[in-house]
Amino acid sequence: MNLSAQILALATGFAMVVLSAALLMTVWRIIRGPTLPDRVLGLDMLVAIAIGLIAVVAIRTGFNLYIDIAIALGLVGFLATVAFARFVLARGLSPERGAVETRRAPLPRGKSAHRKRKGERR
């Protein structure tokens, strides 16, 4: 086994380990939540990691058909993300389902609940 083959085997092995760890962390994020957009973002990341894994397998085996599979998976992942975005826009998200809720800061004690705005008469 020559030096270039050893380097390629080491690099693809390292890439498989790193991508497998990323895959496990992403699955944990999908399961854990906490909101629907977080889970969808995790699924999008899962597709990207799967494409990376498929590419590493293609390099390691030398079988170029895997690259076509990775491209098809990328297209399907993109379409799924667009479909979810259209779903969210059509349905809307309430604060309980993931939208950011903004609240006013509480007034200091002793102050009136109605503040006088600049230029406003009382």
C-alpha cells in the first residue's frame, strides 16, 4: 500500500468518524426539540450530513454512482425545506409553537402604569 492510499484511507476514516458523531448529535437535537422549526432545521442538517457520508463512501469505494445519489438527496432535502417554509407561512406559528415572543420590561415600583410619552399632554 503506497503513501497516497494510506493518507486517503486515514482521511476517509476520520471523516466517517466526525460525520457519524455529527449525525448522532443532530438526531439528538431533532428528538430533543424544543420547537418545530428547531426540528426541521435539524432534519435539514441531517440531510447535509447524509450527503457528506455518501460522498465519503463514494471516495472510499471509488463507485461514482454514490455521487448521483447524494445529488438527488440534496434536491429532495431542498424541496422538503421549501415545503415546510410554505407550510409555516400558510399556517402561521403562534408563540407556543416556536415564534419568538417579545414582552415589555416590568415597570419599576412606584411608577404609574401609564407613562407619559414625549410631547404628550396629561
